[in-house]
Amino acid sequence: MHELDNKTRQLPDESPEMDAWLTTFFIENHLDYYAYPDHVSSPEQIRFIVYTEEEKRYYPCSDRMFEAIMNKNSSAFMQKKYNEVLQKVLKLIEEKIENEKEKAYLESLIITKYKHETRDEIMIPSRLEKRLLGIFLNRTQIEDPCICDKNLRNSRAGKALSSKAFVRAMNHADASYMKTLPDTLSEIRKIVHHLELKRLFSLSIERSLWESDKATGYTKDDYLSIFKRRFSGNGFEPLLHFLGIQENKGSGPKRILWLADEAGEIIVDFTIIGYLTKLGHKIIIAFKEGPLFTKIDFKNAIGDEILGSYLEEALFVHEKTLGKKELAALLRSDKNIIAISDGTRENLNFILASTTFARIFKEVDGVISRGNDQRRRFFDTHFQFTQDIYNISAGDEDSVLISFKPRHPAVIKFTHHDLEKKAKTIIDQMEDAKEKGMTVIFYSGIVGSIPGKIEMAKNIMSVSINYLKRQLDMTFIINPSEYYESGMDADDLMYMWEIVQRSGLIDIWRFQAYDDIVHAFQTMDKKVPPEWVGKDATFSTGCTKEMKVALEVQQRHPEMQIIGPARERFLRRDKYGIGKMYDQRLSEICRQ
């Protein structure tokens, strides 16, 4: 395993010239959010997946590749990687195009584009691959040039795993597996789970199952021989622990993001996934958005007859921009297998991943990735992630390499269960107040809607509420600013507060008026700063959403009063920027 930390990375000293080269790197690779905001994830969304400090930028390649580009001194290494991409695309043209004239034209076009893109050696090879493959797809109008290859791979693997020889091998047992008989059935089950999963992991790198017809002649002994593969890497024991297989280990069912990779291989994956769902785990399988050689993509998952037999009970999610509330409902569904697209046509590129993928990555309990392409992106980099990462791939000397990278220790995670628990605590406080005969007031105001002014917004709200507490007898006033915690994004807060707001326990729902803000600054003996002049709850994205909730709650509980700016004025802010506390349209202003 190739891992680098900040001490061993060799990057040039900071300078205006290197800063410009770094910016050029992101722009030329079409990975700069400010240059391509409609296609590139915001820094906040990327932090759903990658743990980075505010001033650091994530790059979707290995540290060695990044250093080669930044140092401009590893031409042989770069050209080797570029040439591998070129040969891959030229081979595709040779295999899929029969007309010699058209073949010569495409080859010339690809080589011309290749020379142009690699001239400065600033292009990441995977980005080059996407561009060259995109040219092939656009010029030929072939929707998926490798579809027949993928179908054949899946068919071969499917036949192998349904063969009598494989079934007998999986069910084979002898005394060596259980030298001493455990005292309980649960201990026996753990030994069986351990053995069966180990066998399936051994099978997951057996390329002969899908790359040739060799497996049609495999006997029970052939499979038993495959099951004896050696395991390498640091991840086998942690993975079994995570899955609850180890003795006295595990903490119940997990929500697992499974990153699918190659056709054929996916059939073994489905067998493992099916086994894990029987153990109670929920698996979200992420496929590629579109064709990428023999990688499995979302359309294959929907349309392939063989894959369909494994995904009959799966829930397919087509939405690319799921919010927290919709995601919580999805993960709470009775479907144990959920299929999504990662939003990209590359091996692994979190900068271009969909919002749905990013939110699921943030929400699950762990990530299982497959194959060496994905392993490089997770493990050949100093970056750490917001989840524990496991990878299953082929290792040296025919071993099964299982790698493990724990999530960054500073990651703060709020699952929907965490938020529901926080909401329940607040509801309990409201119920206690009601039992004492107190009036419950919910105060909605600006917290994060003015970029960079969260602390001031919290102070303003607290000053206003403290004033109300002094003026009003027997009232329990909820101050939302007291419940904000570092690591929460706007969707986290809205999810938690909506549970509280729909409890039916609010007597008065007060929305912050401009007079409240003026009075708060007067109390603090300060003038109203320009950014706060004229502001009230109608400026807030959260308050706009909450007014809609308030009106719905009032329909069910007509006795609840709504106080504050006229409800028809709540029209300006309606959608948060991803991972932000303010409206997405303000993101556009802040970039200018």
C-alpha cells in the first residue's frame, strides 16, 4: 500500500507563481468550482466526503500524481500514465469500429486531442480518459461500446455462481474449521459467517469467473482451492469487526455505501451484498453515471437482465440532489438494497459527484470500495475522509488485499438518528413547560443567512429572547441559536427543527422583525451595521422554509399564533447552498 502523509510529500514552496499553477491545474481539469459552478461540487459539498481544512483543496488523484504535476519534473511518469490512457482508447476504436476510413479518422482525432491535452502535463490521466472517451462516444453515437462485453462478463460470473460445483464448495465443511465446538449457537453462527464471507471475499478477485469460460469446467475442489487464498493488508479484521462478525464485536446493523466497479465482478459483489442484507445490514450501491469501458453503470443496473435478477427488490434512486429529509426517509425505508449513481463517468471523482452521493457518503456508517482503481484514490493519498473506508482488491502473490483507512478523528457527524434524539430532548422540555402551565414560544430568526455572521446572528437572537423572557411571565421560549453545533449544516438544523415544530406544542411562533434587530443592537450599545440594516426573518432561507411549516402546523392547530413580518413577504429565499447556512443565490453573489 502506498500512503503518504504531509511530512513525506514533496511540494514546491508557496509563491504567487505556484498559486497560479495550482489554480490552472483545477481550471484545466475542469475541477474549479468558481469557473464551473454548474458542474463542480462546492467546497462545502466536498467536505461531506473529504475532511479538509478551510484553506486546503482536495484533488482527485494520488499524491504522487499531484506532486508530478506541481513539480513539473516527472515527465516520464506522466507520459507513461498518459500513454496507458491513449492505448486504452485506441484499442476501443480498433475493436469497435469496422470501417477503415472511419477508424483512421477517429484514431487521428484522438491522437490530435491527446497531444493537445498532454502538452503541458497538467491534466490528470483520468480526466484525459474521460475527454478522449467522450470524443469517441459523441463521434460514433455508440451509447455504450462495451455493453456486450459487460453482459458476457455478467453472464459468465452468474453461471459460475449458480453452478452445482460452487454451491457444494460453499457448503463444504470439515472438522478443521471448528477444532472445538462452541458452547452456543450464536458462536457457531459467527464462525459460519466468518467462513462464508472469507470464501466470498476470496472469490471476489477471481477474474477467471468473468474474463473467460474457464470457470465452466471448475469442480468443487477448484473452488475450495480458490477459498484458500491468503489475505493481505490491514483491513480484514477491521472489516469483520465493522460487519459484526468477530467474536463479541459489532454494534448492530450498519448502513454501508458499496462502490461498484467492474462488470462480472459485480455478480460476486451482489452475492456478498445479499449475504450482508441477511445479517441485517442496509447496502447502498453506487454505480457510475454512464459508460466507462467495462465499469458497471446505473443504466446497466436498470437494464441488464442478469443484474436485474439480483436487484429485483432494490430501490432505484434517480434523484441527484436529495436533501436531508428525503434521504432520512430513504434510509428508513424497508428496502435493504438501494441503487444510486455517483453522478460521474470516472473511476472515482468526488469533486464531480452528485449531491445525493455526497449526502449518502456523509450519512452511512462506512464505505466499501472495490478494485485497485478505487483503492488508489482512497489510499494513495494523504487525504482522510468523513467515513471509515474499506477496499477489497487483488493484492500481491494472488492475495486478497483488504485495506482500511479510518475516518479523520476530527470529523463531526450528525446522523438523522442523532438529530431526532436532539429533537426529542427539546420536545420533552416543551412538554414539561406545558404541564407547568407555561406558554411555549418558538422564535425563528436569522442565524446563518448572512455569510460569515453566524456569531453576531446568535448574539442578536439571544439578546432579543432574553428581553422577551424579562417581559413575559410563565413563558418557555425556544432559542434556536443555542442548539447550533459546529459541523451542522442547514439541512441538519432544518431536519431537527421540523420535528420540533410539527409536535403541536407551540403556542406562539414568533418570526424575527427588523425592530427586534434594532432593539438588540441598542441593548448592546452598538449601531446597526450595514449588512443588518433592513433585515428580518424574510431574508432567511430557514425562516422562509419555517413559515411554510408554520402555516401547515396552524392548519392542524388553529390556536397557534404566528407573529412577525407578513407571511406574503417570505418569498426571497427558498433553497440552501449545499452544505451552507445561506441561500444558494447568495453563493453566486459571494463568488463575484
